[in-house]
Amino acid sequence: MDFPHLNGGDKLRLLNLQHNFISHLQNLTLLQHLVFLDLYDNHLIDMSGISSLTSLRVLLLGKNRIQRICDVDGLSKLDVLDLHSNQICQIENVSHLSELRLLNLSGNLITRVENLQGLKSLTELNLQHNRITSVTGVEHLPRLKRVFLSANSISSFDELACLWNCRSLSELSVDGNPVALESCYRQTVLRCCSSHLHILDMKRVTEEERRTASVSARREDEKKKETHKHTAHKERRRLAIQNAAQQWEEFKSSSELPAQNDVKDDVSPDNSPAHSPALTNGNAQETSPDEPRRLSPLTVSAGANDNRIKSTSRPNSPRFQEGSGACVQNLSMSDSHLAELDGETLRLIGGGALDTLERCWSVQTAAGVTIISFRYINFDSIVPTLLRIRLKFPNLTHLMFMETNICHLPQLAALAQIRRLDQISIHPEGNPVLTLSLWRSFLIYRLQHLNLHKINGTEVMLNEIIASERMFGALGHVAATETPRCRLLLLLEESSDRKRQLQFVLDGRGRRIGQSPEELKENGKQLGDALSRALINYPIRTSDSSDTEGGSDVSERSVMVSQYLRGLVNRASSHSVKGDALQKLWPSLFTELVRDSVLEMRDRPAFRHSSLQRQRDRHVK
């Protein structure tokens, strides 16, 4: 059925043709003064011809079969457009309707809210009962007050984010969407729109709800700020570790260290030697099940001491930060180093992190440190700090060396400065000393006074202790016997009481106070063993500043050593020349000696008489 021909249509202003069978819009050119047109419940399939109604203010085309919004270019005065219950799939061709106040597209097949820019007068948007999953562009509608999105397919609050910036919005309906099933749905919507929203899902917003939403909004903002701060801190931490690793690579290249694996940025405890499988070593020996294990009263788990004092934040300390499931205290951070306290673990990454040891630590914080991890720090720079570590962290039980350039066995002897250790972990990456087969035995021998229980996660067995004594004991004995007595007291790294005891035993005064020979022998043996180990030492390398101050002393020692070596070479060459001359003269000398002896013994009575006379004279003297 076509649109009817109406006589006198040029004067018609209101036309209602509801509930008919009209399928095409024709003969509309005569309705130039038409303001209101209602074609509800007809059979229209398109909107062709409607643009000729230039005076139209209200257009009602609900419950038809329209598939596209089109041919509305001439409706510049349109105030209400109702296209509900049609078959429209997309919002289009409406952005030029600047006078439009109400747009009803409910009951269609629309999947996305879009193309609404330009509707400056729009106050109500009805999109209920569609298939909408995303809402965009609504924030650009300055007068929008009511939005109805019930019974759609919106599943997350992010798809409604543009509504939060729509300050004129006072009524919103989102019920019937998957997002409305969230337990915090209403509170979240009110938190985002609490300042201007009055009705939500046909229910008035109370003042109590508004206050609760406001408080929740403040908490959410604080949480976002904290999250942003944590993200920024995490990025700075990553860059600091990356730069420290880069400097370490440059140091390895300049020092011609053995090539290692690629550097990893992650320094989490899960990648540390303490949490990795036991590292193999060239001197480990299998023990039988019957072999007794080493026992010690100091057996303590480095990570499970419930009585350990927890570290607390000092007034002038940085705030605790979240990280790795525990509270991480950022002690120091720059572009190339990082120092942080993670529970009982102090992580020092990069050479500049050693300056953290100079800070004024509280007694509780220092007492809570049981593990210290070094990474991307040259071991020779760590050695001068060991005595400070010994004094500052009384409960230290575990030292971890990641990339620290431990190359030689004597370097391991520097760890003897620590008062007590249960575990030592030396990662093979960045520590070439682990390529030496005797590194573990030497460590056990030199640090026997520390009563080590584990090295690289592997327990120290009794047979390893015995084997290390056999292997390095002779070396220590030779060092002790060849060292002058005046140097023994200076090199012994023990207390003054032990030094006096050693002096007492060396002087042999033990017998004067009634000590038995067995006691004296046992004391001497113990002191001798300690002295032998103390003689195997690694000199402390001074810092750059001290090197500059003592540069003249170093040069003087170098000159003295050079002169001494030249003297040794000269004496050795002189002895060699004399030896060659003796080899040449020896045949003639031997011949003369034999000849003189034969001539002297030719007159036997005279020889006997002269021999007896010489013996008599020697006896008289």
C-alpha cells in the first residue's frame, strides 16, 4: 500500500496514519507545512522521500521494517526521531540533525553506539533492547541527560567509560546487561557518575549511596595513584638493573673476563643460587649413607627463623613498596645501581649500591638482615666492606655472589673476615673461580672457623672437611714455618686474647703454671691450625680515593721490589758463573790434591809423627 494522496495537504500540520499497511512513502512533496508525522505500525521498508518534509519536527516510524537510517538530509528542524522496533543495524546519517532532542532506536539490531557527533541538542537517547557491546562518542553530546541502554550485551565497565565524562547526564539505565550482574555494579557506576547522576535503572540515587560512592571514588583514585607510583618505581628499578648489567658487560670486556651467558634483568630470589639446584663442583665427593654428617649448634635455616627481628621503616627511610609478594624497602636507587631490602634479604646491584652500607642503619633493621646478595659488583670492591658487614649485621648467615668476578682462590680467603656464616652461594655466571676444580675444598679449608653448612645449596660433609685438611693443610704449615715470628702475630686475624695466648705458648711459659704436655700440645695444635689458615689471606684493596692518597707508597714499594728482584738475578747469575768456572778448574785441582797427598805420605814415619803432633796441639788448645 502506498502513501495516500491527501487533498489540501499544503495546509496540513499534523498527520497520524498508525496501524496501516503503508510500505512506500510517496506524494509527500505537497506536505510542506507538516510538523508532526506518525506512521507507527506500518510496513515501511525504507525512508526514501522523507527528506522533502522540511518543516517536520516530529517523525514517528516505530514498528516498521526499516533497515537503514537514510534520506533525512532535509529534516534540519527535526526535534523527535522515533525508529524503535525496526531492523536497523547501524547508527548513521544523523550527525547533521543539530536540533534533534530525542532519538529512539530501541528494539533494533544495533551493535555499537557511534556516529552521534553533531547532535548538539540531543537530551534523550533510547537504545534499549539492541545488541550493543560498546558505547562511544556520547561524551561529545553537551546536553545529553537521559541514556537508556537496558537489555543489551555490554559486558564490562570499560565499554561505558565515555559516559563517565558526560557531565550533563542525570538518568542512566544499564540493567539487563551482563555488566549489571557484577556485585559492585551499582557502586561502580555511582562512583564514576556520583556528582551528576540522579536516577540509575529507574531508581533514585540516595544521598547515602552518593556519599559511599564518593568515598569509594577517593579510594579508587588513591589506589590508581599508588599503582602508578609502583609502576614508575618498577620501571626505574628495571632501568637501574639494566644499566648496571650494561656497565658490568663493559667491565668484563675491558678486563677480558671469560665469556659468560647473556645478562638477565630479573633479580628475583627465584633466580638466585640459593633457590637453584645444587651447583656441581670439581671436588665434591659422594658419601655413603653411613657417613656421619657434620653437626653444629649453629644450624639455623636462613629463611625460617621465626624469632628473627623484622626490619622496620625508620622515620627518614623510604616507604615500603610492594614487590614479589613481600614488602620491599628501597634503600638507594640511581640510573646504574639499586639497593633494596626484601624481608631478610639485602640486595646490592651495581657498584654504587655498596654506599648503602655506609648509611646509618637502625639496630632493628640491621639485625633483621640474614642474607646479602651482590650482583654486578667487582669482588675486589666488596672486600673492603666485609669488616663493616661483619660489625653491622650480627645475624648474617648467608652471602650470595652473582656476577662479582671472583677469579682466584685467594679471593675466597677474604671471606674469613665475616664472623659467622651458614651458607655461601657463588653463581657460575660471572665468577670464573667455579671453573677451578679445587675451589670448594679451598673454601671449606679456609673458612672452617665459620662452620659452614652449605655451599651453593649443597651440604658440607665430614669427608669434605677431612679431604680439604689433607689437601691444603701442608700448604698452611709451610706458610706458618717460613713466616717470621714477628709477622705471625700481625697476620693472625683473631682477638687480642688469642694473640696473647699464642705469644704465651710460643714463649714456652705454659709449663710454669702447671699445664700438662698434652694440654700444651693440643693448644699449640689448635693455634697452629688457626695461624696456618690466617696466613692464607687476600689483601684488602683500597678504594680509589685511598689509592690516590697512597700512590707514592705504592710506587716506592714497586721500586723496592724491582731492586730486590734485580739483586736476586745478579746473585743467581754470579753463582752460575762461579759454578761454570769450578767445573773447568776441578780436574786440575783434583790432580794437585792427589799429588800433594801422595808426596806427603811418601815418608810414613814423618807423616805419622806430624799427624800426632797436630792432634796433640789441637787437644792442648
